[in-house]
Amino acid sequence: MTHPLRTLLATACALALPAIAHSRPVTLIAQLKNYGGDGAYLAAYVTDAKGAYVRTLWVAGGKAKYHKHLSDWSRLSSGDAKRLDGVTGASVGAGRSLKVTADLADALIDAGYEIRIDAAAEDMRDSPSEVRIPLSKATVGKPQAGKQYIQSVTLQLP
């Protein structure tokens, strides 16, 4: 490796490590509507400013055969072999709520990233990107309305 390339690599690592090292818990509280069907499958995930998948925060609904109905998440995250590692739970019943907490790097906040939630319920329409919440201090504590299954989602930061 040439000397300028080593210097560039070392500088990039030095700048990136502090951003990676500082993270905070982010909590999502989703309240589902009484939509009159079976439990909903939900996928909460982060996308960058261009809409590219970054990481999965939580998937509610453990049967993998139904994950294809969370179509935006399924399509965007298909290359992430670890997308389900430690981030799955039961589906969420109509009228119930879901609370999810995950650590996110501080560098993602107010940098154009957003949290998206896809939703689906058996024998009902799928709802890709049911909710899209900008990952910003301006949206903290302000309920964001869903389209079909979710009444609202509130983002909380410490």
C-alpha cells in the first residue's frame, strides 16, 4: 500500500470511529388501529438520505414466509444476512401497541436518515412504508400517522 493511501485510510478511520462510538437509544412507540384482522407483521428499519437500507431495528412477526409481505423492507434489506439477528418478536394485534428501543449512532440524527415501518396482516392489503419518520430532533415526541394499520408512531430520544 502506498504511503498517501495509508494516510488517507488512517484519517478516514480516525474520523469515522468517534461517530460510530457515540450512540444513543432511540425508542419507537407504535399504536395500531383496530383494523379488524389478525395480528400485524411490522418491520422497522433505517434508510439513508437516498432511501438506501441501513439496518433493521425490529421485525414483529416471526414466520419468515410472511416477511415478503413487508415488501419495501424485504426488497431493500435482502442483501443483509444479519437483518433478523436478535430483532424479531411476535406480531402485534389490532388496537395494541409496540415499543421498540434500539441504539443508533448520533451521526444519523439530523443527517437525512429516516425510520420506515412496513406493515402487513393476513388476508388484508400490504402497506409498504406505512410510516416514514425523519430521524431528527424536530420529530421527537410528535406522533406520525400511519396509512392503514398504524394509528401513530412516536419517536423518543433521551
